[in-house]
Amino acid sequence: MTNKTWRVGVAGLGTVGGGLLQFLADRPDFAPAGDRAVVTAVSARSKSRPRTVDISGLTWFDDPVALAGSSDIDLFVELVGGSDGPAKAAVETALKAGKPVVTANKALIAEHGAELAALAEARGVPLMFEAAVMGGVPAVKIMREALVGDDIDSVAGILNGTCNFILSEMEKTGRSFADVLREAQALGYAEADPTMDVGGFDAGHKISILAALAFGCAPNFAAAEIEGISNVELLDIKLAKDLGYRIKLVASASRTDHGVAVKVHPSLAPLDHPLAQAGGALNALFIEGRRVGRIFVQGPGAGAGPTAAAVAADIADVMTGAVRPVFQAPAGELKPFIAVDPSRTVGKAYLRIMVRDEPGAIAAISETLAECGVSIDSFLQKPVEGAGGVPIVLVTHATPESNLLDAISRIEKLHAVLERPRLLRVARI
């Protein structure tokens, strides 16, 4: 049997694209089947931009869509980014031309995964996206391949390294969110416009993909409940730690009697829990299966090396002829999951209530909570210099979120209360 040389076209030559080009230049025969993968054509915004890898011998395309449709490539790699525009058009063009596609584009898969899966399966070609979730950690492969024989009940973890870095540094150094964000931008962890990361949308795209793989449904990013970290205050980080918790941006997807709950929230994790101990830019994930029990994986969620390695792994799967549905079921059987009404969610919560230093404040708050059916698990009153009031902090027992929101609305109107109480969820992990 003669080994084949695969001509690879790469659209997008940023950090990951450059890392992939360097990897394939050094190891074109890395795949176990003995075939070779050689980059022959590329596309990016600027041809003249300085790069760490030589592209002078490669065919240049100004338009990634033209590259995707070129008869001179056998496999198309999309690293442009964005849920629509050139990225989506290029992937559609490659699939319609019968070319396998490998992408690291979580927004594209989370928002258009079902229609792209249908197109790929109709043409009989793979659509691979390992690098879209958790960088070098094989989360997609675990969900789509290793656990196909199990029924997954939930997945939850830290899926955005930028937010994890910011929250870790705020706790470690006592600096504000804005100050640490500027450092993250200087280090390259955060973009000039950090909204996608700190707003929770990046993690929302990733958990939507994992939910689709876990529950055999179409990705449904629009149904995800998303809150970012821009409103997390240093005061809450300190008080949560006093209560035995660490604040992390936790993305979760769980199967319930009412449907699927997909959420991204700044949440409290117990200090001794593995998620609480994943610091810096690390990603971490728990998977709960009915047969295998709990699985925990952790590793780098971004960067040239880890993400390029994930792209290369998908290329190797294409070359070895791996064939399976893009998600857990054929595209024609995929349906968006039914989203759970957030008010019906039951869980523990952290409430921080800023009050005037006057008699009766605690009694009024406790009475209001009881009237709303909210019971207290732990309680802390700790004067904080410069806080503008006395913070009363409590962790509730598990209760419907509708009860919590009702209690917050009532507490906010109490005379002794200075501002709307701050609500953070306690992670269910």
C-alpha cells in the first residue's frame, strides 16, 4: 500500500496557525498510518506581517474561501475564528467540495455545528474540532469517543484560561479586576477587546459543544445562561475564602428531568476541590457518567503548542480514516436540547449584603429569607475597612433560584440595606 501525502491548506496564521505550520514542517510523517501531512497553501489577513515560520514557499490566498475550494489541497484547516463571515463561508466551501475540515473555532461549532455536521455527513467527510475546547486537553475526544459507551449526566469545569488567570491573580495579589485585566492583556492572555473572555461567552461556546457531545443533541449556544467575571469584586474573593471557598468561572451542563441546563457563572468551589486548586491559565473539567463515575482532566487550555497539537491530532484522525458522526448521533437525528428555566434550578448560593451598622439588620434579613423559603447554611459578619458598610455574607442551603431572587428583591428594599445583594452560585461539582 502506497502512503499518501496530504496537501493541507491553512487559513489563519496567528499563534495557533504558526505553531501548526512549524509542527508539520518538523514532523510531516507524525500520523500513525504512515501518511504525510504537508502544508502547501495558506491564507491570512496580511501576507507581509512578520512571522516565526517561513511561508515563502507556500501558495498564498488572500481569500480563505478561495483556499478552501482550491483543487490543490486535500484537507482544509480553519483557524480564522468567528461564528460567521469568512470562517463559516470557508468551512462550508471546503465541505461542499468534499474536503475534510479541521477547525479550532468554538464559536462556529457552538452556533452552527448542527448545519455544518449535516453538510459534512452528506458529503461523507470529517468535520473535526478537538482544538475548539480546552486547547491541548482532549476533551472532545473523551466525550465523542472514549465515553460513547456511557450515559453522561453532567460536565462542569474551568474552560477559559484568561478568566482563571484574572481571578487567581486577584486573590494572590489583592489587585482589582481592571488592574489584573491589563496585565493579562500585556501577557497575551486577553485580547484588546476582552469581552468574549471576561463576558463568559468563550466558555459558553465551549460548554455548548460539550453539552451537545454529552447528550447527543445539537449545540444550542442561544440557550446557555451566561454571566462573566467583570463584576466579581476583590471583597467577594476575600470573603468567599473566609467561608472556605474560591471563586472560579465555572461552565456546566447537566441533564435534569426538565431538560438540559447549560450555564456559565462565577461560582464558589470549596478550597480543597480540584477546580479550586486549578490556578493561573489552566483549564479543568469534571465528567460524571452513570457507568464510569467521575472523571477529572486538567491541562493548558490555550497557546501555540497545546492547541496546534490538538489540531494535528485531528489531522491524524482524518489521515487514518476515522469515521463517526460529528456529534454523538447522525446529523439528521440531532435536535436542540430543551433548556431548563433558570428559576427552576436548585442549588446553594453565596449572598453578600451591605448594611448600615445599626441594630436589627441581621434579624430583618433572616426573617425575609425565611419568608422566601431560603435557609442559611453558614454565616459571616466581618467589618471590612473602606467597604462603605458592613458586609453580611451567608451561604444558603440548596433552594430554587426563584426563591433566591425573590429574597434578594425584598432584602434590597430593607432600610438597613445599602445596595442590591450580590449573588454568586456555589458550584455543583
